[in-house]
Amino acid sequence: MGEVGKGITAFKKGVKETTEEQDREAAQLRDVTPGAPVPPVTPVTPEKDKI
């Protein structure tokens, strides 16, 4: 195999390794999609402040 063939083989191997590494990292990522919406907070007025 010539120099060009060796270079192409090395390039393909590098691309394959990079893809496998990205797949492993993607599997470890945590899902941060928000769940159900949180209802708005209503202010609480203490009894002594009510008129």
C-alpha cells in the first residue's frame, strides 16, 4: 500500500474513533429537559398585616 493509501486508512480510523468517543459521551449526558411547568408563586400575607 502506498503513502496515500496509508493516509486514507489512518484518516478513516481517526474518524471512526472520534465517532465512537462522541457516542460514549452522548450516552453519559444528563437529560435536562424541564418537566411539568411550576405554578406561579402567590405571595402570602401574614394575618397581622391584613386589614
